[in-house]
Amino acid sequence: MDRRSFLASLPTAAWAAASSAALHWLSLKEAAEGIRRGRLSPVELVGATLERIERLQPQLNAFITVTAEAALGRARELEAELRRGRRRGPLHGIPIALKDLYDTAGVRTTAASAHFADRVPQADAAVVARLLEAGAVLVGKLNMDEFAYSFTSETSHYGAVHNPWKAGYSPGGSSGGSGAAVAAGLCYAALGSDTGGSIRLPAALCGIAGFKPTYGVLPEVGIVPLAWSLDHPGPMCRTVGDLRLVLGAMGLKLGPAARPLKSLRVGIPRAIYFEGLESETAAAVEEAIRMLGRLTAGAREVRLPRLEVSPALDSLPALYGTIITAEAYAFHEERLARGPELYHPATRETIKLGASVTTPAYIRARREMEALRRASHALFKEADLLALPAAPGPAFPLGSKPGLIYLRNLAPWNLYGLPAVSIPCGFTRDGLPVGLQLVGPSGGDSTVLEAAEAYEKAASWHARHPPL
């Protein structure tokens, strides 16, 4: 009997005793089951979450804004709804948090920048409104790289985020606060955004599950952009099953996978994507692929087209570099001219890269990207799913200035617009998580998640938590 079945079988008093000692480590599904059965109240769950945030925020700096009073008030309202017989679904009463570039009505949305320090939107982002309607309780807005334009979570106007697995280490970025908060038990789900790996890298470095859906399947209304053509909103949770629940509430309809798990062919793109790996990362990923091969029709090496590398953004595709820099510059041009000193120096210099992109160069890059997306089915002629490392190594020390190789295995799938997930597949001797990335064809979100969940249940790496 698994943990969820065991808890569900207990009477109310025994359930509370079994779960209260580690309430923050319940999965979203488990917490939802406790609320559904009346064994756990939204007020209790939200109160315990806020207490944990208060204790660990000084250590992790995962939040920019904590909405404690509003969260408790909403929890009381949702508890009253339950007493009246209304349950909105599995997110009813569940504490969640948002990367601070999702607009929230009446709550500041800063994008971690001094430029937006006092910005208070009048309306919720489209996907946020859906989550709230589904009964989620917002406990706060999460720290991030300024305007999502880095991958270490060090460029925030509000200070660096720390990895819960090791003090002084990066959680990855730009959704670093989201990764740290979920991994540390400060919420049961968080939203991130992914323009070149900003959901999947923190998921990998923090030992959680993070999913970037097919481009365009979720609305981006009310989300501060980095690059409109590459941005993907998505959830981060401790389990793949929890990702499914959040995605459903966000509006993504997930049907059955296109093919049964046992008939799925797993492709291993060794060229480029397996080069320069840290040894423990390589060993963990190889073992994960062997296990995935046993769960499916098998894993075999495949060759993918090589994408020309950007001269300005080493390790990343040239098309990607042209598009992200041009679009980011277009969004920031006036703000950059008006108040350059309000940007983090690293953000400011990266934004300036887009000033040199000409209109013809941008148009050509966009046309080539659209052609790649239309032809992306060709990547899956010999495989139904791709398996590769999410990152070349584990979390790195803050201030160490790691290279863009940490985005090399992630950014191409934003260019193609394909669904991709990172799930934990092991730990280094120092206790740092390693992430396995699965990528599927356009629209193959259900296939990616089904394979990821099957591996997760077989391997159980998700059951390990940082010693906080």
C-alpha cells in the first residue's frame, strides 16, 4: 500500500496523527484527499504553510511578497464553502504560490525589478484566475531573476534565492523562488515561466517536477513577458500527479497518452546533449534511462539535427539567441532609456544585446523558427519521446558564474515549442538532486507526463526532501 492509500484508509484521528508531523511534505493529492474527507481543513493547511514560510524565508529568500492575511481569510471562506457542501475540486483549500511575474489583482507584481517595485495590477493573469476559481489559496509571490532574464536567481532586486538542499547554492532560475518553495514545503504547487529552461532548470536543481507544456496551449495574458515567441507558463510540484491536477485547473485538457506506455519508443540524443556532463549526473541519467527503457518499448540512440550555435549566447541556438534578445529588447527599450540604473547590471547588459538585432534578421529568425515548429514531428520518426539530462551538472554555488551550458539541453525545446518535463533521477554524493528531462512531440503533453509519472513511481526519488 502506498503512502496515499495508507493515509486514506486511516480514521480521522489517526490520519491527523500520521500526517501532522510532516504536513508540509504531503503531496497536493494527499492534502486534497485530507480536505475532501474532512480530515484536514483549509485553515489548518494554510496556517501550517504560513508558519513554515515565516520560519524558512530568512534562510531561503524564496518569496518577495507573502499574502498571509489574505490567505487565511480565503481559507476561512473556502472552509465555509465545504460546510455548505461545495467543493470546487482537488485544489480547494490548497496553498499555492506564483512566480512574481504573474499579475495578481491588488497584490504587487514586481518581476523582481526596482522598475516594478510598486506595480499593483488590477486583474489576475488568466491562468491565475482559473486556479483561484478552482479553490487554490495564494500564499505569496515568489522571487526570481529580474524580468526572468537569467538562470541563477541572483539578479533579483530582492536578493538571491538559496537552494534548500545546500546553503549558498543556486536553485537555478529564473523561477528559482518557485523551485525552492516547492522543494522546501512552502507551498504545494507553484507557477513558473519557461523561456529557455526557467521551469525545468530549477526543477532539476531542486529535485522536484517542473513541466513546460506545448507552446500556446495556456494563455499568457497577464504574465510579464521575456520573449513572447518563447515564453511558456507552467507548474512546478513535488510529483507528476500534482502537475496534472494544476494543469487541469489552469485549463489544459489532458487526455490519455497517444500510445500505451509499453509501446513508447524512447530516443536518446547523445550527440551534443550528453557532452560535457559532470560524472555523477551522467551516471544518474544513464541509470534513469535504463529504467525508463524497461518501463517502455525500450530506449535507443537517435540523431537530431544540429542547430547552429549563437555567437552572442554560447551553447544556445543562434535562432533562439536572435529571437530572445530582440523580443526582450523590444519590451524593455523605453524603460531602459528612461531608467537604466534601476536594472541589475547583468540584466541591463543582457537586454542591450537585442539592440543590434536588425528587423530583417529578426524576421528571418522568426520564419525559420516557425518552419522548425511545423517540421518538429520529424524529430520523432524513430522515437515517441526523447530522454536526456536536464542540466549538465547539479546546483552550483551562488556567485560562481556558471556558463550557458546549463541551458543548452533546455532552450532548444522552447524554440521548437515542444512539451518537456524535468523530474528527479538521483542525487550526487553531496546530496544535490539530478534531473532527467523528457521531451515529446507538439501536443504530446499527456505522453510526456504519463512516462514521467511511470518513472517517478518506479524510482521514488521524489520522496526525498531537503533536511530543513
